[in-house]
Amino acid sequence: MLNQDNNKVFVLSDYGKGTLMDTKLIIRRAKAKGKIILIDPKGKDFSKYVGADLITPNLNEFMEVVGKIASEKELTKKGKNLIKSLKLNALLITRGPDGMTLLENKNKKIIRTDFPTQARDVFDVSGAGDTVIASVASGLAADFTLEESIRLANIAAGIVVGKLGTASVYLDEIRPHYEKRIPYLNLEGARSLVELFRERNQKIVFTNGCFDILHAGHVEYLEAAKSKGDKLIVGINSDRSVSQLKGSKRPINKLIHRAKVLGSLRCVDEVVMFDEETPIKLIKSLKPDFLVKGGDYKVQDIVGYDVVSKYGGSVITIPLIKGLSTTKILNQGD
């Protein structure tokens, strides 16, 4: 698993049952491969987690290691000391009805951020810690910032404690709470939405791009694409994908900001992120009725042409406004 390039985040859930016998070695090897290491800790000895990016103890687990805490000021102080001693990037303390507290090392300064609880009714806290770390991992894997990932986890945990027994949280449950914060879907979320559109006999249009600096040419093109069907789904490259295509100085704008601007357009129904250099995986999975690309491409050269043509969909090109491009806009600023 450590040798797979597509595994961005590595989670160690320590239940104290003996499976994680050499966490230090696992962390070293994972870090050497460039993985983000998240740990749900257990026990009184946190030294075995040295070098991790984030550990997520609950308040009792935290106090078992650092001692009793009499004030918020003391919690911050002891949290900062733990980060320094374990060489962590961040510490997330889950605090039940008091929400969560993040202490994060930013530019050699440890910053505290508090997240109020999202739970309305608490029936069972079983598995809440697992929900938190899984949600944080999902967010980071999708190129969210750590804070955005924790906001996602906070919402997910608030939902799961409202269920009886060890339970799962689903996209449809999270989305109403989070759609204003996370302006794009992953593949699974997009697939579920497409199924809903098809049940309503709505025609699906798909296009894609980096959309690093949205300009009038993009808007006109997307409006034209939307006119081909009922629902326009736009695939957007992750930050890593943009860098692979455009170079290390791109993107100018982070994924979450690019997606928010793109999704604010009236013609765009949904934005879905992809991490690869091309959207072929999305196209194969979503099976749009219309695949649209801007520019003077031959339709046969468009990524996904063979796939869409095979199941009877249409591949269309739409001319772009001459003289308008992100590259030209950036060059004008030089």
C-alpha cells in the first residue's frame, strides 16, 4: 500500500489490541513515501506516534497522557507541548458536547481553532472517533485544507452520534449541512446524483477543465454547453492534477476556490473533482449523454470520445472566444 502513488493519506487506528506493534517504523516509511499520516491514538504512551501529521485523541485520552486540565489556557499549553515533543503537524482533540479543538503548526507558530459541536441529539457515541478520522482523511485526500476536512468531520460526527449503535454516515446526510462549505463532489457523490437525474429523464452534459482563473470565455462556453441538455456537470482538476498539466507554479487558485466560483454560475449544476490528468474515469462512470469540449478539437481526439460514442452518446465541440485564455491573462500580468 505504501508503494501506491494514488494513496495520499495513511490512517492508523490504534485500538490497543496489539496489531500496531511498530508504529514508528510505519510512520517513517509512510513519510518517506510522501504520505499524510493520521493517527487515532490509544494508551498512555503517545511517543510511538512521533512524526505523524495529525493525531486525534478524545479529551480523556489526551488528559491520560498530559494530565488533568483546569482551563482552556492549560489545554492550549499542553497541546502545544505535545505537538513539539512528538514533532506533529497538528493535534485534534475531540471534546464531546464542547466540539473539537485543533492545534496546528503553521509557519513554526501553533494556532488554535475551535469547532463547536454539530450534534443536535446524542443517542450513542460508539464509533464517533472512527467517523472523525475517516472524514478528515477523506477531506485531505480530496485536497481540502485541514480546517475544511475537520469541518466535514465535525458534521459527520454530529450525524453519527444521533444514530443508535455503530453507524455509517452517507453523502446525502452530510451534503445539506456542508454544501455551502465544500463546493464540489467526488466521483461517488456525482454518480449518485447522476442516477437521480436519470430517474427524472434529464439529459446530462459533461465538460471539464482546470478553470484556474475564470473569465468571460469560460462563462460563454459553459452556458453554451448547458444548452445541450438539462444538467451540466463540470469536471475540475485537483490542485495536483493542475500542477502535472500546467507546471509547478499552477494552479494560481486552490481547488476549493476554483470550484466555488465555478459552481456559482447559474449554468453549472454540479462540480466534480478528479485527481488524474484526464477525466476519463469520470466519463466512464457518469456516462453523460453529451460530452462537450471547447476549442477547435476534432471530436475523435477528445478524451472520452470512444467511450461516449460506444454507448450512443454525443461528443460536441464549442468554439471559444478568440484571444481569451487563462495563459494570456497571466502573461499580461508579467
